[in-house]
Amino acid sequence: MDIFNPLPSHERDEPIYTPPGGPPQTDRIPPAVYESMREDNITAFFQAFYTRLGESSISDMFPKSEKNLMRAADKSAAMFTFLFGGPHIYQRTYGRPMMRARHIPFVITEEGRQEWLRCYRETLDEAVEKYAMPAEHVESVWNFVTEFSAWMVNAK
């Protein structure tokens, strides 16, 4: 399935699952992350992350071409720029995030989430050295994406 042509939610073979407890109530990522990384390093981080995703067991959920994969990475970087304490690039370009609603067309299982998290963790483990992420905030970022990604699971 291509990220730019997701399966319409009404054509899914299985019902949409909603995790119990509602959206996560996580602490915000400290703005020091953006202040240190800035947009260039956030973009480089997400390009490395999406390169891993493109080679992972869930690669079929992502664009096949390198150009489109990097477009998807840049879109995520725009979202995380805001989450890391920076400007609202994503909102100005794409509108309200509504991340769960935007991901409903994709079948996301807990197994898929764990693979996504594996790729994220590998990139995060390089973030201090390669992307200027403050070491003292790495685990805050990890806790945020771990909790938030559970809300994206929409299939059993």
C-alpha cells in the first residue's frame, strides 16, 4: 500500500480498532529539543528514520520511490518540528494534524507499531551524535513516541 494512495477505510477487510483509554496523556517534548536540533537536523533525522522504514518489514506501508519516501519523511519532520517545540510548519502546510484520522486508512497492528518503534529507536540512538538532539531529552522523546504510537494502532 502506498502512503499517497492508502486503502479507503470503508474498503478495509477488518474493523477499525480503537485502543482503550483514549489518546495518550503524555508530557510534551521539551522545546530544548527544537532549540538544539533546528529544522535541518530534524529533517535529517526523519530522512534517516524513513530510510530504515523503507527497508523494514513494514516497508509496504511507505512509498516505494526514494523521492516519495523522502517527501513522506519531510512531512513527518514538519510535524515533529512542532512537537519538538518549533514552528507550526505542518499545520500551515497540511492543516490540523488529526494524526489518528490520517492514519485510519492504513492497517496498523501492534506488530507493525513495534517495527516502527524499532526503526525509530535505532535512529534515536544516533540522534545525539548525528542530529544534535540533547542527550538529556532522548528518553522524553522516546516516551512520547512510545505512548503516542499506541494510539495509532487501528487493527488487532
